[in-house]
Amino acid sequence: MAQSRLAEFYHDENFYHPVLCIDSAQAHVQAFELYRNLAVCGITQVQLALGRCYENGDGVDQDYNTAIEWYSKAADQGSEDGRLHIAVCLFHGFGVAEDQKKAAVIFEQLANDDHSDSQLWIGACYLCQAGVSGDHDKAFEWYCKSANQGNPYGQWKLGESYCYGNGVTQDFTKAVEWYRKSAEQGTQMGQEALGHCYQNGYGVHENIDTAAFWYRKLADQGFHWAIDSLKALGKWP
């Protein structure tokens, strides 16, 4: 367990680290090595993490086929996240022939079992007519289910639904409510959307200082467009 936590630290920490004296690329290699050594023990979360390393090329050469192998090992142990990652690979054609219809079937099966990330994915399928017939009402329903489970990306997408009137009557006040829930959980999309609402007075009174507060959080994460937005507002540095 300690090794797994250390691997997460190496993978997720923003490096250069002043004490360990390693940069992010070196840290990802360290994470990969730890995950690889632990994955053979059959720990599903580690198998998923190792799969993500191969999928994203973090600390190792990108290899979708090997990523799917590790996702499959987790799925074979009953991991819903493992099944989801396999479906995502099918959806995009990563390491397998693209099959959005098959991916959508898996998303919906998992969504019906209250898997919040899958509810987000099947909602996106219905919204964008990917693997299923377009249905904004169903997309809205699935985003509601995901958001109400506290999924920050589901909350952001529900906010988008209210903002643009997809499957529901347009309501900027409700959009802001859900953007805020997402933003407070640290999601980039929620923070960006909430800052935009405060900058332009959508669903809230225009407040440049509050818009700058959310843009600054994004700037601190290295998003250069947020720095440009702060400069345009006269709030940088």
C-alpha cells in the first residue's frame, strides 16, 4: 500500500521537486516502475494505473495494446473502471478497431449500475450521437445521475446542459450552481466556466474579481490562456 501511495505521488505531483531533485519525466518513470512491480500482485487499482501509464505514455513508451491488457486484468477481477477504460479505448480506437456502438453498450450497462464516470460517457454519447441515436433528453438525464453522485465532470456537463439548453430549459442560474460544485472540486472545466460566468454576468452579477479568482487557480496550474485572460482583465500579476 505504501509503494502504491508513493507511485501516486510520483505520478501526480507537480515536479520539479526541490527535495527529491527530479523532474516530472523522471517522476513518471519512477511511478511506472513502482506500478509495474505491484501490478503482478493483482491489485486492481494498480493495474488500472499501470494501464493508464501505457495509454498516456507516462514513464514508458505509449502502447495501447499493453494498456488494454492491464485494463482487462482489472476488469476480469470485476473492476468497473477496468471495463470503462476498455470501452473508452473502443470508443476512440486505441489499440483496437474503433467501435462506438459497442463502447456505448458498455457505457450504458455500467451507467445502469450507477457507475458515475460511465453515466458521464453515455450522456456524451447521446449528446453527440456517438454510437447511439442523438437524444439530448437522455444526455441530460445521465448527466443528472452522474452529477448527483458528486462526479465533478458530471456536474460540469450538467452545468453545460443548463447553460446551452441541451435537454432542459436554458437556465444560467442553475448552470452556475453546477459549475460551482464542479469548480470547488478542482476541475479545470468547472473553474473556467464559472470564471466566464462571473466575467460576463451569466447567472450571477458580473464580478471581475471573482472571475479573476477562478482564472488564477487555472493560471497556477499552468494554463497560459488563463494568464492571458487575467492580463486582459488587468489582474496579472
